[in-house]
Amino acid sequence: MNRREFVPLAAAALLTGYAGFRGGRQSVPQREARSSVTLRRAGDYTEDLAAILLDGLKDLDVAGKNVLLKPGLSAFTNDEFTNPHAAVVAAAFAAFQELGAAQVLIGDAPASHQDTLGLAEAAGYRDRIPNFDDVFVDLNGDDVSPVQGLGGSEVYLPVTALRADLIVSIAKMKTDTALGASLSMTNLFGLLPGSVYGWPHEKPHGLGTPRAATELARIFRRSFGIVDGIVAMEGNGPGNGAAKAAHVLAMGADLAALDATCCRVMGLDPSDVEYLQLAANRQGVIEESRIDQRGESIHSLRIPFQLAAL
């Protein structure tokens, strides 16, 4: 196993960023009976996106905390519909700094490409992010540490992610030929280091994709999601779809509720998305009646997405 460096899981201080670490064991907190999701209309990427994001982040306390922004980099392109747009990532970076975060880093471990820095540069992140080289982390080559996973098995994860007080999943709104939708929860696959799980990433211990997504969401309970749907992807996503202008930014601390709301905006039924079925009531809520909608209504933003061609 080609790991950059193995870091023992001995110090509890290392694990401030993952779910309920307590004396070497994980204590999974009870989910709230209700969750909230913010939807905001955004015409294009030239708008004041930091101000839009700050409206959705106003109840989030990150003062003095370490934040890791995790964009879903997936291809060497600067188009508007494949990777989370550089303007959204830059706006999130500025917003969390304004909220008083002690440190804001940006990192990813792309599942299908080893050149993480090249992906970020192609997507325009270097041009948009101040002091890019000081704040960007290639999680594929990061030091790793084991975390107790499903059934007591170990999952090896990047130390930078485990040390973060908050993981911010910045995903592109996409349909997915296999899963139905690719959103904030599936974006957590970019926390599996290629130095351990290879390219494309193998799922830990043979877990299927839906189960692996919910397992990562369980481990990284201290998460917040931002979904870039200003220009989204429909059809043969998450890699070969077409641009879909949905003009929306979606935000929420409950990734299951956030993804379920995004599905409804896309004209999809969340109950048809397997990873959301598995996540319901364990990682979050997906019933519309239990999600407090903030900002714009789903109805005002709903725009049916074309599914994969058969």
C-alpha cells in the first residue's frame, strides 16, 4: 500500500473534524427532527456570490475554527458546468474568512486523476484564490490516518481533512448515470486518498457507491454543503453531460436534506436516489415536510433536468 505517510490515530486532537470522536470511539449524535436548506437565485458567475453565500452561512459559527473547502474537481476543463466554478470557490473562501475562521484551506483527492493541482489550475482556481499555493492541499498525497468505519473496519483518510473543524463540500449540481444525482454527499468521495485507494478510487472494503457515500457522511458529520447550480450538468453526468443553466446556489448543514432539495429543484424524486434512501434519518432528513426552506422556494426555481440517454 503506497501511503505518503501513516499517521497513528492516537491523539484525540487530530480528530476534531470527524464525527463524535470520544476516547478512541465514535459517538454518532442524534439527527435533528428538522433541517434547513437555503436556496438563492444567481443569474451568473459575475454576481456578488460571497454576499449570497454569507446569507446562507449566517447561522454557522466558524470563528476561530479550521475550515476545509472540498470542491469536486473531476476534469481538466474551465467550462462552467463540469467542476464547481472558480468564482463559487473563491466566494466561499472569502465568506469563511469574513466569518472569522482561523484557517481556510482548499483540498481535494480527485477519484480519477492524479494531477490534483493541474485540475485546480485548469478550473481557474489559481487565478481566483488569493495565495493559492499556500492554501491548496492535494489530499491524494496527504498524510493518512485510520478511522473506524462500517462494521469496525478501518478507512484511511487524509490528516488535513481529519484535523478540520468543518468540511465544506462544494459540489456541482449534476445528474448521474449510475446514482441519479451527483451532489454534496457524493462529493465526499474526494476525501478518499488516491495514495491508498488508487485511481479510480476503489470503495473501502468493497462498499458500493451509495453505501460508501453515506459512510463518509457519517464519518464527516461536521460538514456543510454548497451546491453550484448556476450552470449545472444534465444528461450523461457526472462526466459527459451537457450544460444546464439552473441559476441557483443551494446551502445547508444537513447534506442529505440539501441533496434532496437539489433533487426537487432538478425535477427528481429523492426517494429514487439510493444513497439518499440510505442516508434518510441516519445522516439527515430527506422528506420535504421536515426541511425548513429558506431563501427562494423550490417551486420558483424548479427546472426539470434531462436524465441520461438510454
